[in-house]
Amino acid sequence: MAEALAVIPPSVLRNISDKLYEKRKNAALEVEGIVRQLAAAGDHEKITAVIKLLTEEFTYSPQANHRKGGLIGLAAATVGLTSEAAQHLEQIVPPVLHSFSDQDGRVRYYACEALYNIAKVVRGDFIVFFNQMFDALCKLSADSDANVQSAAHLLDQLVKDIVTESDQFSIEEFIPLLRERMNVLNPYVRQFLVGWITVLDSVPEIDMLGFLPDFLDGLFNMLSDSSHEIRQQADSALSEFLQEIKNSPSVDYGRMAEILVQRAGSPDEFTRLTAITWINEFVKLGGDQLVPYYNDILGAILPCISDKEEKIRVVAQETNEELREMNADPAEGFHVGAILTVAKRHISSEWEATRIEALLWVSALLNRHRAEVLSFLSDIFNTLLKALSDPSDEVVLLVLEVHACIAKDTQHFHQLVVYLVENFREDNSLLEKRGALIVRRLCVLLDAERVYRELATILEKEADLDFVSIMVQALNLILLTLSELSELRELLKQSLVNAAGEDLFLSLYATWCHSPMALISLCLLSQAYQHASTVIQSLVEEDINVKFLVQLDKLIRLLETPIFAYLRLQLLEPGRYVWLLKSLYGLLMLLPQQSAAFKILQTRLKTIPSYSLNDDQIQSISGNPHPSISYNISRGSLIDENGNQGTENGHNGINFASRLQQFDRIQQQHRTHARLQAQKRKNSASSSKVQRPEEQKQQSVMSDTNRPPSRLPGGA
């Protein structure tokens, strides 16, 4: 200290802490000259003493003017040292950096000014203090004093110039510092950080792309900043990095993919669009690197397919298709189970487009990796079953395609049909609204005969008789109307002459017995006309209710459609198809005469040609001969649908007498069930009218209270 006092005059020491800037400035110039002379003489001990004096007595002084003077003095000493300043930087720079956090704004300003002058002198030698300098500038960029911010900005520009021209800068040491500050919310700090990222990325010798995963999330975070300028700067930096990624032969896609997946779910629209755009490029460029991340990427893409912003939807859909076209192998790290888990989650999405794409993924996986998908089936099967109740027809059709692919295995097929039946039972509206769609699609995808046989087998064991009746009526209507079931109808038409047709007829018969009209329809379709007539004759009063008549009305109208053209043509030969004629007359007699169906059928029967029937055949038709029939053929016995003369005993293995007993037995069950249900309703209605004893007592009391007083015998 004494050495410093010996070389610096007392007047200079007084002026360097003066409140007037001009005196401090002049004193600093004196210090500069003294240090220059000492440097020329090589007296570094005295130079060290001068710097120590300026630091301890001035820079760290409690007096603000002393601190200002100390800072300007240190800068002057550095200027005086010129090329020899580097060896004294360890003394000079730390007190200046310390002053950046001074409570006095003017001191902070002078600290910026001092360090600016110091950096100009030492240039590249200043790099050893870069991290401390960066930390200080980061704080000053958000300083409350506008003058300090301005001074810090000038210093920042100089430091950037020094770094870009230096070969001593260590990016490895800098990145942790940058990463720590990337999620700061202050807009000035954000601008400062983006500025440094951009500058460093422009230096060819610095590989910022290699460290991009360390600060990528922070850049994406800035895309949703309230300041348009910051959003623009962050977007510009990201665009530049994406272009570099496209041109780089080596990129760490995996770490960045994890960040992008998170940002694709951002509430900010611009952030989502940028993230999904990056993911799109990664899917195209990443190749095998991204295979382990497919499930995460898919989880990010599927919701974006239903985004409210069209640009995001378009890019997400394109990315989804690119990803699905990549036929990755499980041996390469492609995890089928993980993809299925993602698809399962989004099959229940609130957005239809997302549900559709999730199902398309399941379908694609089934086609490519069937064994692996089936091994995970227990995790997703229930979700697929529930999706059959989806409000979207397109979703339901896709679900059915997936189920059809799974149902190639008998076990899964049975499970699917059982679930469908249970669903239809629990939700009658589903059967009404979607029954035809679901059954129709399954018949196309899985073979109509197989589907109907399975449904009949399951329904035959169903305990809910009312439901079975409704279900059979629905299935029967589908059978009689849908073009996709034409082959099934053709097979049934051969029931009396073909073993396969007979077997199908018998497999449906027991279940169809739960609905008289459905059974009659089945017999007409199978050309078992004599049995149809017998069933009609066996009906009792309880069978012919409103529901029966509604079904009968539908059948009469169906008889006029192309599906039953063969039946109408058979009426051209009434002598050959006596039992058909008798069945139709039987149906006519069940219809109310004023109904439209009665008039339709009556009109049809009147068109039967007036020939081909003899007297005996006329007598057999409902006991009510058709008025227009003449006797143009020779007399002969009636021919039944079996081609036999005489009674209905059986044909081709079908024992119709036994089948009729089965029908009567099942219908008796329905009658008994209906009576029990009626009795329950009656009892329930009666019990609701019967009051509990306490209620009766209370009512009696109330009644007595409200009754006018009566005169007692002998009373006044």
C-alpha cells in the first residue's frame, strides 16, 4: 500500500473519488500515465500495489463516489498496461464484476464502462472470465436502470466480437450456464440468451448443433412469449437449427424427439405447429434412430390430427402417414406393445379423427405383426369392444375391420359375438340404430353364415326371452333385406334339397322360434311352405299381438321386393305350390281387413292365374276356394314341400313334426313369461296403492280432524 501511495500523488487520490465526473476522469488519466511509466520500467510490483490500492480503498469502499473512482481507475490502469495487462487481469476483473451487483445504478453503469474499456485492451485474454462475464451480463440485461441496460448492451456486443474471433472459447463450459438460464421468463434476459445462441451458432468453429438438445426446450418455451419480437427471434433461431439438421450427417434425434413430443402438446398454437413441423422432419430424416421413440412420437401426433388449427392438422396427418409407412421390425427396437398402448389411449379420444387414426394403427400392426399384437391383445381387446358403441359410424366400421382381423381365431370370434349380444341386450337403442350396420359389416368381413350361426348359438342360450325375440326380429329383417346376405339367402332356399342349406336352416330354427313371424319368414325363405302353413295354423290368440302384426306388416311389404321375386313367380304354378298359397292365405286371414298390408297381399293373391288347380287342391286352400281358379288340370293328390304325397313327416333329415313341437314349446315359454310379467306389473301397481298401517292411521286422524263434529246422543 505504501508503494502505491509513493507513486500516486495525494491530489490524484482525492480527485479520483470526487463527486464530479470531470475530476474523476482527469485523475484516472493521471493513473493511466503513472501505470504506463511503471510498465515501461517493468516495475510490476508497484503496478500490483496500485491496483490493490484502487481495489481495496476505492472499489470496495462504502462511499459510492469512491467506488465510481475505483472502477474508472482500474480501467485506466489497464489502458496504461496495454499489452502487459493480461498478467494483472486476475486483480483487475473480479472487483469490476463484483460492482455489477452494486445497489447504486450509477456504480453499475461505471462498472459496465470500465469492463468495456478493459475488454477492448485485453481482447482474447479476457475469455478466461467469460462465464462470470456472461452471468453478470445476463443479470444486467434486465436491469431496472435504462442507462445500465444500454451500457450492458454495448459491453455485450464487444464481448460477442471477442468470442467470435477467439480460439480459446470453450463451448463445453458455456453450455451448462446457458441451459440453467433458458427457462427464465424475463423478456430482456430471453432476448439476451437468443442473441448469444444465434451469434455462437454463426461461428463455424463452434458446434452449437451438437449441444442443441441442452437448450432446445428453452427456445420452444420462448415461442409462446407475450413479446412478438422474442417469439420472432426464437422462431428464427429454431428455423436456422432445423436447416442445419437437414444438412448435417450426424444428429442426436432421440434426445430432441423427447422434447418435441412434450412441446407438441403445448397450449400455445404456434409452439404446437413448430413442434409438429420438427417432428415431421425428424420422421423423414431420423430413420432407425427414432424407432425406440415411435410410441412417444405417435402419442404426440394423434391428438394434433384433430387440432383446431388446420395447418397443424395437415402436418400431423402427413407425419402420421409417414410413420405408419415405415415398416419397422421389433428386432430393431420397435415395441409393438408400446404402440398399442398409445393407440388404446386414443381410441377413447373425444375427437373422431384421432380415434380413426388410432384404429388404423391397430389395423396396420395386425397386418404386419399379427403374432405380437395378439400377445398384447388382453390389454386392448376390451377397449376395442367398447368402441363398437362409438357415436361415429366410420369409427364403428373401422373397429369392425379390426375385430374381423382378430376374429380369424375362433376364440376371439366367439368373444366378439358374445360381447355384441351383451351390448345389444344392455342398450336396445344400439341394436336399433347400429344393429344392421354392425351385423352387415361383420357378415362381409367374416362370412355371413359363420356370423349368423354364432349369433343363433349364443341367443339360443339367452335367458332374457324378450331380448331374444327382439334380437331375432332384427336379425331376420337384416337377413331378408341386405344385399350382402344374398349368398346366405340362396343357401337357405336350398334347405329342402341341399345338405348345407338344411344344416343352416336347422342351426337357425331354434333361435328363430322366439319370434313367430321371424320363423314364418325363415320358412318362406327356405321354401318350407307346408311347415310355414302349419306354423301359421298353430298360432294361438296370445301370439297374435300388436308386435306380431307389425312384423307381419313388414313381411307383407318385403314379399313385394325383388328378394322374394322367386316366391311370387312360384304363384304362377299354384298347383305345384299349394302350401305356399295356403300360407299366404293364412297370413291374409291374420291381417285386419282395413290394413294396408291386407290390401297389398289380397291384390297379389288376386293375380294368381285361373288355371292349374283341381277341385281337391281348391278345397285344401284355407277351406276358402279362390273364386278365379278353374279346373284345368287332372285330379291328383296334394304335393307337399318335400315332394311327398301325404302328411308332413320329414325330408332330407328335417323332422318338421319335431320342429313344430320345438316351436310350440318355446312359444309356451314366452306366453308363461308374458303372464308372469303382467302379474308383476299388476302386483306392483296394486302395492303402490296400498298404504302402510302408519299412513292409514295418519290419514284416519286427519280425516277425523277435518270431519264436522257430530251430535252425541242426548247432547245439546
